[in-house]
Amino acid sequence: MVQVGAGDRVEQDIAGEVEGSRALEGSWVAGVAVGVLECRGAAATGAPWAMVRPVSRYNCVQCGACCCNPPQNRAEGFTDYVEVDDRAPLLRKPELVRRLVVYSDEGTPHLRLHPDGRCLALRGRVGQNVRCTIYADRPLPCRKVEAGSALCQRYRRSIGLRP
């Protein structure tokens, strides 16, 4: 068991129940595997439990793997990667469309890729320090990727980063 209190950060593998803490949903935190827990709230006021939320060990600004067309796609000749949905804010900005959108033979808009396979909107070095220049305007497929999800881990593996 690991005892945690308000403001504590536990940065280790945690197997089993976190003693004296509850999750934000009100259930006891149990079986948390790898990750970081951040405790907030009630324990600071002397209550017998603290609010605990997992903090992902996946940091998007140090990754960018999901912004790269996987090598398997490129090997099979798939050069259109992220489809831009009709409601994407990006499509309402002509300058961004000119710079960052390419249309498939079928007329479907996709984010334009750099010759190395990464999105042109991504700045920085993949796996070290990146940022999305269209974050607020990014299309739905980009919004669906969550840090640490199975999809995130698959993208990380595809470019050689630890899942």
C-alpha cells in the first residue's frame, strides 16, 4: 500500500490500492499500473481521504507520433493520412487550407504531409519537443487521439518510441 496525501505526487509503479484515497468518481483507486497519481482536495482539510487522479506519463509535447503517417502506410503507398472532416475549423481559414490541406483524387481533404511523413502543422523534433501549429483548429481524427490510449501507444511503437 502507498499512503498519499493532498499535494503528494507518487511517481512509481503502483500495484494494489492507494490507501486512504478515492478517485474523482468516488470509487477507491485500485490496481493502478504504471503512472503518476496527483492528490488534491479533502486530505488538505483533514478529511480521511484525498481526491486522486491519474496523470499520464505520456506527454504530447514530447511526442508527436500521432502526427506522423506510420511507416507501414507509406510502405503500402498510402500518402493521404489524416482526413479533414467537413466541420473542422481549419477549413474555414483559407490561408491554412492553402498551406496545410491537400485533396485526394476523390476530392477528400487531408492534412498535407512533409516528405518524411509527418504533418506539416507539426513543429519541432518528433519524440523530443513538438507542438501543433493548428491545435485549436485541428480536425476530428487529431482530436480523437488521447495521450496514453491504445491508439497513442500504437503510433508511438510505429515510429520507434516506447509505448
